[in-house]
Amino acid sequence: MENVLVVIGHPDLSTSRANAAIVEALRDSKVTLHPLSAALGSDGFDIAAEQKLLCQHQRIVLLFPLYWYSCPALMKRWIDDVFTPGFAYARGGDKLQDKEFMIVTSVGAPASGYRAGGFNRFTLDELLRPLQQTVAYVKGRYLPPIPLYESVFIADDALDQAAREIAGLITSNQESPDEAYEKLLLKAELAAIALLQQ
């Protein structure tokens, strides 16, 4: 997929291992890499420039390490500052409508910790609901999140492989869960019609 903006929410990518590996895997692709740590000036974000960047892309990828079961404060500030009324919501605020949003997050713990009965008690989908609802509120299309589990412990070669796979998912055409469900329904209807015609 072309026209992809990767919004990098790590507060200091030079200290990152997992997020930096994903960014490195994306360097030769045609995505726009946008580190928020570089975009944040002494007066905050250039809101007009940030909004223009969002308008120029069809898929917006939010890349960040999971901090206390959410995105880092830098990314939250960016959303708070940039998703303004008249731009992202309210009267005339339709600029993000129908854009695809994808969350890519690195998580230190194993996947088994993120489920009912696991030590983190909730699934990653449940923990990311505020971001999912933000996308719904601006009338965007929320794609399933892509987690990198055990990012603290993963071996270098496994990290490189995972980063390449994630880069491939970021740039691939993906259907939303709603689209997948509609296809499933259509397939079931066609199968039922075929049975009736026998």
C-alpha cells in the first residue's frame, strides 16, 4: 500500500530497540516516517503542518511502545493537539473520515499475559479501546493492532525478522474486520444458494 504515514510515538528513538528496529525495516519502503520527538518544538507541534501531513496520507500508523497500558504521553499530546474540532470532528471536522488507522505497539510481556486470567488481566484490544474509540469518533477505519510481544527479551535475529514482518503488514493492503465479515457472509449466502439449486 502506498500513501502510508508512520507516526512514531517513542519519546527517544535513540534509546529504543524494538521500535527502532521496525523503523529501520521501513526505511527502504515508500512510507513517510514521522518521529514526534523531532516534530515537537519549544512551542509545541505545528498543528497546521501536522494536519496537512495527515490529509496527505490514507493509512496512519501509530507506532509506539506500550507505556502503562497506553501510548506514551508524547503521542497522547499529539492526538490532543492535532485532532481538533473542525478538522477531526464536530462541524466540518471530516478530514480523517475513512482513513485507515493501524496501531503497532511493542510490549515487554508475552502474549499469554494479555488475556483474562493472565497477569495483565486484559487483552491488548481491551487496553487499546480509547484509541479505537478515537478512530471511531473521527470516522476513521480501525485496523487490527499489530503487537510485538516480549520486546524486552527478544533475541536480535528474532527482532530483525519480526520487524521485517511488521513492516510488510504496515505496507500491505489489509481489510478491516467489517470487510472480512461481509466477505464471510457473502460466501455463506452463495453456498446456501448453491445448495438450494442442487
